[in-house]
Amino acid sequence: MEVIIRPDEQAAAELVAAIIAKELTARPQLVLGLATGATMERVYDELVRRHREEGLDFSLCRTFNLDEYIGLPPDDPRSYRSYMNRQLFSRVNIDLRNTHLPDGMAQDLQAECRRYEELISDCGGIDLQLLGIGRSGHIGFNEPLSALRSRTREKALAPTTIAQNAIYFGGDPAKVPCRAITMGVGTILEAHRCILLATGAAKADIVAKAVEGPITAMVTASVLQLHPRCTVVVDEAAASRLQGTDYYRWIFENEPEWAEFRRSSGRHVLRKPTNVQPRPRRRAGARR
Ligand code: F6R
């Protein structure tokens, strides 16, 4: 696992989009695993910008989303299918037939979970899986105590997750669907590469547990420590409870793998007026 710390959420999202763009350019038929949620919106905006301004091509790309609520039809604006159409698919040249989410309206949900696993397998597995992290420590909707070898299945949402997502349901937790279909932890671990993006001070505690704490089913994101190629991208706020920040910063500044991303990072900073002073660099480990 590597941890990359960027100055703010925009820079973190731009780095993730740059990694995706590089992989997609190298392999136009990329099988891309996608996540929803507030954190990903900047990533999708940046991918759209790259499509419009730099010709990033999604025409052969295939996508699999991590999860979908049970009981929300795809055209419900709060469904993850709607989110993906709105945030990304309708804004780039992807073929909608190549975009996949679990069907939360399926009559036979277990059969739907099996179908989803088979579809991923038929596409040759996921090349690059994008992940967020919930305040419960979940990846996808793999809530605490999810089996670390689990496959795509139905899952009841944890109260923390229902509270976190209530904002999309008029602020009323009672309106949040309490079940979802989610890729399993084992399914996610089979992706060739994983990138977890977390931003904001509200994620600092759970990021520290997932990255530097013990591997535990209580924090399913912690299982990414076992993944042979996982990059965690955080902004300063989300990194503020990590212990090893000096080493993580050194990796980004010195390892050859990150050289091209060092050059392209800070693109958004250049857009700022020249009379804006750069923010003082906070002490490693300092809390906001
Ligand atoms: C949603 C998903 C979730 C979110 C996580 C963070 O598809 O996979 O694991 O990534 O709940 O959500 P935000 O970004 O809204 O904090």
C-alpha cells in the first residue's frame, strides 16, 4: 500500500483522475470499477474535463460500479445508476451498454448478485477499482463485520452509513433504503489495482484506522493492506491522524513511479490569481 497526500481535495481528486486517465490511455478497453458519493464528484468532473479538453477516450471502456440501493429504480435520481449517468456517463463518450451496476430492483436478488460476479469475470476482472471510504470504514457497502472474502451480495446498511447518506434523501434517515447490493470485499481484492480516495477532516479517524490500524472486519477498508497494488490518496485534512506522513510524502516526492504525477500535480493551483500566497505547509501529523 502507498499513501499519497495532496494539499487539498481538488488536488487529490485530480491525481486520482490523472492515474485513471493514464491507465485508460494505455488500455482503452480498461475495465474500471467505480464508486459513487460526494468524494468522487471532483474525480468525475476532472475526467470530464480531460475528455473535453484533451480527448480522453471512453469509447471502449467498460465499467462496474461497486453498489446499488435495493428498491430504487434506475431512473430514481437518488439511485447510483442516476448518479453515474449524471456525474460521468452522460458527459463522456462511453457506451452505456458497457456500464454496469447491480440491479437493485431484481426479483431474485441472489441471482442478480451471481449474474454481476459472472459479468465481471466474463470481462476478465477489474483492472482498476476506484474506492471511497465511509465513516463506518466500509468500501462499497461492506459494512463492519463483512466477511473479508465476501462476494457480491445483499447487505444491510450500518446506522452510520444511513446517517451519512441521509443528505441525499431530504436529510431523513428513515427514507434511506436500508439494504443494498454490493461487490464483496473478496471481489474488490481481486481487482488488479485499487485506488482509495478520502478527503476532509471527517474521514481522518477512519483513514488512520484503515491504513495504519490492524486488519479487521470491523473496518473493511483495512483489508486493502493485503492488496498487492493499492494506492490511498488523501488530502491534508484526511491525512491529519496518520502517523507515517513523512515517509508517505517522501515516496511521492522521490519514487520514479510518481515523477510524471508530480509534474502534472498542482494544475489547479496555477489557475489561482498570482497575488494569492501559497498556504503554509502544516507540520506532519498536525491536526486541523
Ligand atoms: C458508494 C461507495 C461508498 C462511498 C463511501 C464514501 O458507491 O462505494 O463506499 O465511497 O460511502 O462516500 P462519500 O464520498 O459520500 O463520503
